[in-house]
Amino acid sequence: MSWTTGTQTEALGVGTANGSAYNTSTTLTTISPLTGGGYCPANFWLPSYGISKSLLVKASGVLSTTSTPNLTLAIYGDTAQNTPSGTPLATTGAVAQASSVTNVPWELDCVISNVTTGSSGTFLAMGIVKVYTASTTIQSIRISSSSANPNTTTTLSTLSAYYIELAATWGSNSSSNSIQVYSYAVLGLN
């Protein structure tokens, strides 16, 4: 650390177990591990200090598919653990996956930055999800606070405490469509 800004990176949560495999469902479901998930206490983004304070969400795991199902990944700030709802801080939107892959690796990196604080606080998020669909092919997917280009903000109160969780939704119900998180970390930046 340089101490140029007087700030440091801190681990707000590091998964200590694999997440449960998510398959045979088209319901929005938390896939990040419940043990060691990210947690931001109330007023983590203080009015005088919260602007530009950011989170770095990192996750990786494996996925399998049959046919080319749509998959949506999203990062939520949930007031109750394991209850993704409302507007996500960042989402991929529905993206078709490669056909008939088995346990291929994927990884996610997303920075979520506070723009304004208060009961209608706003955030900008931008990142990438990479799915290694074959030994020479990588599917790169944008994960962001909006599908607009340039990116626009999403709204979340900065006055409440939140669990920072990764959730997924499959577009078609099949036991062969599966995603599992092996590694999950939420880091507080500046």
C-alpha cells in the first residue's frame, strides 16, 4: 500500500465452501456460498466518504449445459441473506451458453462503484464474465449496472446493510444445465 490515498483493500467476504450446484430450475437463485459471503454494514457508503467507494466481486466455478440455454448472472445487494430480489447492482442479462458442455470453467470480475449516497444511492458497475467453452474458445460476457452504452446507474439505498450475493437464472429447466461457484470473494476498495 502506498498510503497516497490513506485507504486500503479489505476482504468483506471470502467464500469458505463451494456454492450449491444450481440446476433443474428457472427461478432466480443465490449461487454464491452462504458461508463467507460478502457483507456491507449499514452506512458502509457514508455520505461524506462513500462516493467512489467501490466493491470488487470475484467468482469462479464450473457450468454444464444441454442445447444452448440462456443464463443470467446478477450481483445483488440483499438485506436478508439468500434472498435475491429487486434491481441487481450488476447483471449479464440473458445470454445463450455454448451447446452441450460439461464442467467448463467460468470466472467473473466486476467493480461496483458508488456514485451518490443516501436513500436513493446510485451505483455504476462494470465487469466481465468469461466462460471457457472449449480449449481454444472463451465466451466473454459483459456484466454491468445497465445494458446501455455508455453505462448508466442503478439505485440502492446506502443507509442499509447488505449481503453481496451472486445469483443466477437458467432460461430452461434441465438437470444438465448446471452452474456452481467454487471461489467467491467481495473486496472493499478505497
